[in-house]
Amino acid sequence: MKPETREEYIKLAIHFEKTVHEKLGVERAAPTDYMKELILRAEHTTPAYWRRLRNALKVHCAEQGFSKYEKKYAELKNPLTAAGVKTEGMKKRTKLKHVSESDFNKLHEKADPVVKAYLDVVSLTGCRPAEVLNIVLGDGTALIESVKKDEKNSRGLDREVRFKNDADFEKLTRALGVIRDESKDKDNDKFLGAIQVRFDRLTKRVFPKKKGLCLYTLRHQFGSNLKASGLDRKEMAYIMGHRVTKSLNEYGSKKWGKSSVAVEAAQSYDGIKENHNTITNENRNEIMKERSHTKTTSFDYSR
């Protein structure tokens, strides 16, 4: 685990524990009190945030030498998702999975310099918005550190991409410079949250009737562009920061994409596992029509 991730987890755990103290009217609570409150929170948070909170408490227990409760948190499951229950707190914001070039240009034109820089970085590299601040530039390359990595290295992948032309690389360099100047001495999570708020305000101003347009939409659009580019599926997975090709199914569609992207893999992607289904969003209708035709012509119903 990265030191900064550990630090963020500990801060989150301490804040959570303070809310439990206030709720119980005590200065310090027992570990079981924190666990009970975490279980109660399952009904009011998304599963993703609940997991983040559980991991934070697990790390904090480890820091304090409470190995018994560290293990208990590691084994603790969200009681609602484990039972297949859906609640209001679990509803995710609907995200658009593609944005047209003309709509992108309208947003870019009206955006403030920092939001404009985020638009450039995500659209050029396909990185997750939370990965922008940790990009390391090389000689025409960008090393993107995954925010999805876990301790077992079972998900999330660091990747290095090479830019196909100098103009796009220079655009990325300028954009990262703007973002780093603005984010200096600021908490990364809070800074990204502020950028997302500014982006939301921008989209409401430019497209008051359009719902679900967010920074992550640009990553989905990048995925569409990759699919339209004709690249090898393992290379596409590598560029997107996935360990398996099946994960690409969640991103975009060839019909929404442009036939080119600004980057290519700068390192070997032989380690990517190929596990995708041959039936995709792009070919599903054709395959089903063919199967339907085969079924109806394989039998002679006149007999």
C-alpha cells in the first residue's frame, strides 16, 4: 500500500471514530462500537464507500496493534449487499458513457483553466480522474499509477503510454502544469472533489438538460475510441489500466468512438489476461440474428 493511501485511510478512520464518539457522548469508544456503527452505515452509503471505510478502519487497527480487530474488519462483509438487498443509499449517480466531439468542444471552450486541463488529461490518456495528480512524464511518455490496485495485485494496473505526436504530449505537459500549480499544498481528495463540483456547474451551465455528464464520461469515451481504433484487445486493456480484457466490456462502444487515440502502449502487455466473451455490445445483434436464422432453418416443420 502506498504511504499516501495509508495516510488517507487513517485520516478517514479517525474522522469516523470521532463521529461515533459524538453519537455515543463519549471521549473514546470500544472497537466493537466502531464495528457496530459501520454495519449500521451500510444502509446509508454506497457499497464502494462502505468498503473504503471498512478498509480505513482495518488499517487504523493495524497501526495501533489491534491485530484481532484488523482481522475482523478484513472478514466483515457489507450485510446488505451480502443479502442481495438494495437501498436508497446504494443508488449510484447515472453516468453518461459517451460525449460527442462537438459537446466536448463546447465544454472545453467554457471551462476555467484547471477544469479545461482535466478535460485535456483524461481525454488524451483515458486515465481515471483520481489518477491525474500522480502521472509521471518521461521522454514522450506518461506513467499512470493505478488507484485501483490492491495488496494482492489482483486488480488495477500501472501503465506507461507513449504519445504518437509531440503536439499532444506538449498539450498534456501544459495541462499537468496547470493542475499541479493549482493543487500545490492541497489535500488530493478534496482538490479532486472541488474540481468535480466545478465540472458539474459547468455542465449545468452549458447543457442544462443533459444528465450524467461527468469527468469519468471522458474515460468511457476514450474506451470507445480505443475500440474504434482497431488495436489489439490486450493492448487496449493495458492502456486503460486493466489486468484482464473482460473489463473493457464496461467501457464505451465502437459505434461512439473515433478511429484514433493519442497514445499507444510503451511497455509489453503480454501479461494481460485474455478472458473476454466473444459476444460484445458491438456484435451481439449480428450473432443473435445468425443464431435465430440457424434455429429456424435447421428443422423441416412440414414433416
